[in-house]
Amino acid sequence: MKRIGYLLLCGLALVVVGCQDEGPSSPSLAQVSGTVTLDGKPMEGGEVRFLLPGYPPQAYAVQSGAFSGQAFVGQNQVEVVWEKDGPPNPMNPETFIKVNVVSPQFSGPNTPFKVDVGPDGASDLKFEVTSARN
């Protein structure tokens, strides 16, 4: 009898969980592409990150100054970073601390780059960044 009660309780729990509203759906994705220059020259590495508040960032590698991928439709904040090996890690000298060689003004909440990605995407985007000064 206890076993039947347990099975009924489990079945009821599955029905309740399965019938709940899944919440708001994610915005759709659209194609984005463009170029990045570092100190006036095509950036040879790094990445461009598209951020729409409340959703995971969409990050795309920069190769020979170009990038492409998909970003969420809406007003995206865009960050440009290029992390390279810096000084040895004092806790483990066999590894290196990663250092962003792009000026910090081009990442984080105060980045000047904002892109309104429409349903048809956004192409020919141009991001001009400068090197970080140590």
C-alpha cells in the first residue's frame, strides 16, 4: 500500500512539474559580422562579445581583423578583449596570468559599443579599439 501511495505521489509531481509554464522565451538570434582594428591595424586575435542583459554572452573569435556569429536580437552591449599571457603566476610559475591587451574602456559596463541587432542581423560592424597602456 505504501508503494502505491509513493508511486501516485511521484506521478502527481511529474504532472505538476510538466504542466508549469516554462517562463519567458529567449529572444531569437540573428547573424552579426564585422571588423575590429587595434591601434588602426586589423586585430589578429581576441574576441568580440555581444551581451543582452539577462542572457548569456555570445562571444566570437577575431581572426585577421574579422568576426562573425549570432547575437540575440535587441540592444546589445559589445565588448572587445584580447587576453594574452602576461607575467608568471606567483602561485604556479609554470603558468601565466592572462592580461587583456585591449584598453579596459572597451569592455565592462562602460563600453562605448552598443549595437541594435534586428531580426535580419547586423553586418559591416566596425569596432576601433586601442591598446592597454601599462
